[in-house]
Amino acid sequence: MEMRAVFASELDRMMESDERIVVIDSDLSKANGTLFLRNKYPERAFDVGVAEQNMASVAAGLASYGFIPFITSFCPFATRRICDQIAISIAYAKQNVKIVGTDPGISAELNGGTHMSMEDIGVVRSIPSMVIFEPVDAVQLKKSMPKIVEYDGPVYLRLFRKAQPQIFNDDYEFDLFKADVIQEGKDVTIAASGIMLGESLRAGEILRQKGINAEIINVHTIKPIDSDTILKSVAKTGCIVTAENHNIIGGLRSAIAEVICEKCQVPLRSVGVEDIFGEVGTLEELKIRFGLTAENIAAKALEAVEAKK
Amino acid sequence: MVMDKASFEEKSKEIRRLTIECIGNLGVGHIGGCLSIVDVLTVLYYSQMNVDPANPKMEGRDRLIISKGHAGPALYATLASKGFFPKDELYTLNRLGTNLPSHCDMNKTPGVDMTTGALGQGFSCAVGIAIGSKIKKDGAYIYTIIGDGESQEGQIWEAAMLAAHKKLDNLIAFTDYNKLQIDGPIDEVNSLSDLPAKWESFGWHVQRIDGHDHFAIYEAIEKAKKTEGKPSMIILDTIKGKGVSFIEAVGAGNHNMPITKEQLEAALQELR
């Protein structure tokens, strides 16, 4: 099932019983799967047109009136385009707005550089009180939605729209603020978010063949980062590789570097977009173009292990 | 309930005095754009808005969003005069730890309905609140005041378009059209051209009145309330710094100006 379908059907399910939930689109309801909600909830699901700044502040107004608005767009327009509205109307004013950006990083594919958010996590992460969550599969997304509603404060949901390989089973216990140790290991920690978790699992296989036992952690919430899980892991493995579909500046690598530099200094290597803009291509082509591959993660892991000596 | 002319004028004088004292105690502040909106604040809080100083978060109350958030001190003076908090608190303006920051903060000040100051955003928030009130069908009126300089923000027009599209006839907006902004006269910086025509073309019910005439403001609000299917814009022709001659004379420079103890006394004297 596509992630956007899970997202929209969960909204639908929750809107039935929770009249506080409002969904506001900015001319991307077809892309984001939320269009049908308007038929069922004509007052609480609506479009503001191509006007993301207005959308963010309108949502803040609704939140001040007791509603829980979800606003949707593509990642770059849901973050860097409306950075000030997120900072002031939403975060500074303490308004409970959920910001949903789809097509993170290179997953904007054929829309290319203008639509590729390589900096969205960095932009949002530096705004006080923001929670940043990036689910890896449909199960995690589904389990996260009630938790996001329950959490009283602004959340940025960085959402891959299309189908994702299943990582979690239905009995998975989700905690919005707790990273998932997907695979235990002792030689190197691989901390991955979003589409890079799948690549990291493949990297784990490559490393296993070379006799390296990797611990793989899904950091679904990049802010606040689960420093306990990270520190516990690096205390055991002695080195870490970060893997993210984002600029290596400002995102997961930065968040983890901040944790380990202060608390447990170990070799850090990183896989991510190396401070360049995006370009058009298919997801698989772009993964290779930007080095967001299992092979690259494995190579960096070997470097990190070597650096321990 | 409408008040008589003398009562309106006396109340506005009191609010102007409190505003000047609030800013003058500190010695600097956004005096011009505060004094220009005192008359509309007087009419709103003393003859129109359904609010309760004892219960500032009352459900279904009318709301006011000062989108030109730098006019906070004028709102604080009005709220203090209404009894939302003690008048003494006005002397804490912009002191570290105060509940009265230069720009409006709903999380700090009783009676403030929205955090504003990043221009353009408060107006969108007001549109969101008006949509919320429509969903809840609580019958509230949502008032908002935008600046004329603020009207150069693109977000104002994004919100204007949506408010008309959503037929928000519970939204009554004012433009404080004092024709001055920080860098000089609006017409020299970036003219708003035919402002009433702009709002009309966006699908709003538009009135243009003397922003210092209490009865005209009261009547315009009454007309706005009777307008169905459209949001209302009431353009207030105002004078930046209204009520204190030496402040008016400063012109664009009174946006944010220092005020000495002697000037404060002179201003209070003029406002007796």
C-alpha cells in the first residue's frame, strides 16, 4: 500500500471520531491522496490553493480555536518556503499544527532540483519545539498517526508518498520518541532514516560477508533525537555511520554528531547528499548519483571500523 | 452598546494616555502606529466585542487579532483599561520577563488572541480563526487590524483571496491607513495605489471612513455585520501618532521613537 494512501485513510479514520482534526491542502491533494476527505468532511478538509504561507498561518489560527490541523504540500514548500510561518505562527505561538511534507529529498524524482528538499530537516530542526518524524514503512506510519494527534505540539511529518518495503510487523510497538534498533550488532552502528533504512539493511548484508557485524538503528524521529539509544549503541560498537536522504549538513548526521561529540566521541562517517542541489532522475538513478546506496554505506562503515584502530 | 460622543472621546483619551505612559516609562517604542488605532480599539472594546475581562479565554467570544503586532502597547492599554490585568503592569513593557512584549503574544498576555509581529501572518491567522468559528457555528465575530505598510506583504493577499472564497462574513478587518511606514511615506516606498479597489477586486465588502470618528467606526462595523457572504474590510484613514501634536509632527519617524520624561509629561498634558 502506498504511504500516502495509509496517511489519508488514517486521517479519514481519525476524523470520523475526532472533530478537532482538519486537513488543509495547497493544491497537492491529488498527489498526497487527501482529496477524497473533502467529500466526507466538507468543512474540515479544504484547499487554500497554491498559497503555502497562508496555509500555515490559517492552520495556526484554527489551532488557536481548538482544532488540530494537518497541512500538506511537498517537502520544500512545507518547510523552507514557509520557514517563518512555521517559526512564528506555529512554533513561537505554540500552535498544535501538524506539517506534512511529501517527496523528501531525491524522491521528488522527475520534479528535479526545485522540488528536492535537501535542507528541510535542517530548516525545521533549528526551530525550537519542532518534532521531526520520518516513517519508514506503512506499519510505522499507521501506528504513528494517532500518536502525532495525541502529541500536543507541532510535528513535521516527512513522508515518502509511494509504497515502501515493509520493515515492521503489526505487533511492532511504536514510540514517537524512541529509535528502533532493527538489527543488533557489535562492530559498527548504522543510524538511518527514511528510504536509507532499506539501503542500510542491504549494507548490513554486505558487511556481514566481510565479517563485520553492524547494528542498524532506524532514527524515525530526528528531533528530539533519541540520544540514549544512539549512545548505548556507540558505547558498544565504537563507531557510527549515518545514512540520510538529505544534505549531510543540518539533518541526521548533524543531529547525531551533536550527541556523540558531547557525550561519547567515536569515529563518525556519513552517507547523504554532500551539500549540493538536486536534479532530475529516477529514484534508483538518483541514489547512485548522490551515493545514497548500500554499497556506499558499507564502504563508509569499513572506514569507520578502520578509524577505531 | 454605542456610547455617546463624549464618552467615546474620553475613553480614547484615557487609552492614549495609558499607551504613552506604557511606552514612555521605557523611553522608546512603536508610538505612531499605536496611537493611530486607539479609536478603533475603543469602539471595539467598549461598544462591539463580546469579551469578558474576568474570563479572557471564554468560549465563543469575539476575537481581535492585531496583525500589525507592533501596536501591542495600544492593545495592552485598552485591555488594562477594560480590567484584563492591572494598569500597573503597563509599566513592565519590554522589561525582561514581562507579560507585555513589544509585539503581541497570546501565551503571555490575558486578552490577546493571537501572537503576531511577523507581518502578514496575523491576518492569515484571523482567517483561520474565522474558518474555525464557522465550523463551530458559535456566532463569534473575528476582528483584525492590519497595517498599510503590512499590506505590502504577499501573505495578506493570499489570505484575502481565501477569506472571500470561503465567504467569511464573520471576519471584519481594518486597515490602519496612516500612509506612513518606517522608510517613509507609503506612496514613496511602494504605493498601495487604489487600496479600496484592490480589496473590492478580491471580493471583499469595503468601506472607507475617518479612522478617528468613533460613530463612523461603529456604524461601519454594524454595516459589516449585516453583510452576508463576504468578509469586510474597513479602511481607516488615520494619522500616525494621532492625539499628540509633537508626535504627529515627527511623521514616518514616529514608527518607533524615543520619548523623554518631559515629552511624556507634555503628551499627557495634551491628552487631558
